[in-house]
Amino acid sequence: MIGLFAFLFAMWLLILGGGGIMVLILGPISFSDFGELDWLFSSAFKAAFAISLVIIWIFVLLKIKNWIFRKEIAS
């Protein structure tokens, strides 16, 4: 039972941490070398960064889930 709460706690930490990264670090980023297409390049960069963070978060949660289930099955 404690494994489930640990998984949920880790999930919420990743959600809050990812939100903080998006707002504090990724939000203010802008490019000024592309003229009228600044918004396009900055949006594409932000989207690629956000998608990569989601993939990393999913990978981390899968590792935590597998570790918890292995521990529960072994006991």
C-alpha cells in the first residue's frame, strides 16, 4: 500500500516540477534572430522541449512503477 502512495507522491512531484520548469524557465525564452518568424521558432522550441519533458516524466514514472511492483511481488 505504501508503494502506491510513493508512486502518487512521485507523480505529483514530477507534475509540479514540470509546471515550474515550464513557467519559470521555458516561458520567458524567445528568439530574436529570425525576424517575423520569431514566434514560430520559439513556439517550436518550447513545444519540442515540453514533449521531451513529458517523455522523460513517463519514463521515470514507468521505472518507479516497475520498481514498486517488483518489490510488492517479492514480498
